[in-house]
Amino acid sequence: MIATNGDATIAWEEIGTGAPMLLIHGLGYARWGWEPLLPLLAERYRVISFDNRGIGESSVPPGPYTAALMAGDARAVLDAAGVERAHVVGTSLGGMIAQVLALANPDRIDRLVLICTTPGATCGHPMPAVTVRLLAEAAALPPEVAVRRFVENALGSEPDPGLVERILSHRLAAPQDSAGWAAQAAAGTTYDGAGRAAFITVPTLLIAGTADRVVDYRNSVVLAELIPNSVLRLVPDSGHLVFWERPRTVAGLIVEHCT
């Protein structure tokens, strides 16, 4: 199914029945990236997932993008699905997009879940050095090697080889357009919501893996301090893709918060 927002077409799908729940993924991951959580959440919810602009079956308008622009895409998906109000779950860049959506359209959100994300540069913790180095090295690596390194880096300190292969197969089967990646990355690097996070009124759950090497988990601690009606849950020894490593744990936390 397709939603439209200005010059962008946004591919989306749904599974399950019950209260609507919108999932917003991060940089470099299309809607397949919710694979481990979908069947668990669909037992209770009408789960709506989509490809952000710049990846998957969605269009790749010229960048750079902003979190606000991409929040408009999320809102367009809700409109296309005929949903007035939904639980919203955002991870990484998707968590930044979800923060903007919660500030601009609190009436559209029932409960908010922010996974492994950040309030932005002003008061957030910087990207861990290991990822900064990987980004600098990636251009000189063969593409498949670079993608594998990024997948391994997004998991905990001892990545499960089977899980690496499972995620890698998805990423290699449908590689992201380089212009789309750069445009999405700009939305993340320019996001600065620290001065506005205190005005998020939606009940919010923050989830982070303590072994996250992409977004320092302490950013979730900062957000928990900024957002008035929030609760923080840390998942020990898990990385940036915490819901791939601990899907039942994360699904349980989401269901508990949204019930």
C-alpha cells in the first residue's frame, strides 16, 4: 500500500488486529527491520510498518531530509491507514522522528515508545568512537564487507553469527540507494530535540541496550530525565538492534506500556 506526502511516496503494510500501532525504523533499515517484533506485537495490535523515504519500496526524493519532514511521512501513513490515533514505536532515527510527531501531533499518539535513540546534539552523548571509526573506514571497504561490519557493530559486544547472517541477507538483497542513505543520515545528524523533549506530553517508554555501540545508551537516560511522563528500561548486554537480540523482552516491555 502507498501513502503520499508531497513529492514522496511511502510504502506501508499492516498485520494483526486490535489497537493501531505504528512502527518507525531508523537509518538504513526498511520495514523488514521489524521482522522479530512483528509476530509478537501482531498478537495484540494492528501493527503498521513502512519504509522511510529514501529506502525500500518508498521513493527517494532529493535530500537532505529532516526528522520533521519524515514525521510528515509517518503522519501520512496514519492518514492512509485511516487511523486517527495509534501507539507509536520509533527506533534510532525513527525515535527522533517519533519525538517530532509526538510534539507536533500529540492527539495522534496514545502511547510512545523510543528505542535506542537520542535527544540530539545539544545535550546528547556523542556517537561511540567505534562507530565513528567504522564510518571513516567504510568507504575503503568492499561493499559487502562494509555492510557486514555495520551489522555486527549494531549488535551487542558478542554478535550471534546466525543473527548477523539473517540481517545481512536482508540488507544485501535490497541495498539502500547511496543518495537515500545520505539524505536519511542528514536527518539524524541535524536533529536537536533537547530543548523540546520536555514538552512531550504523551506517556513514553524508553528502551536501550547497554552495549549499544551506535547510539550511546546514556542518551535514553537523558531523554528519561527530559520527558516528564516517561519510564526507562535498560536491556543488559544488548546492542543497537536490541529487538533483534531480545525480541520477547522488548515486545513484553512494549505491551506492558501500551496496555
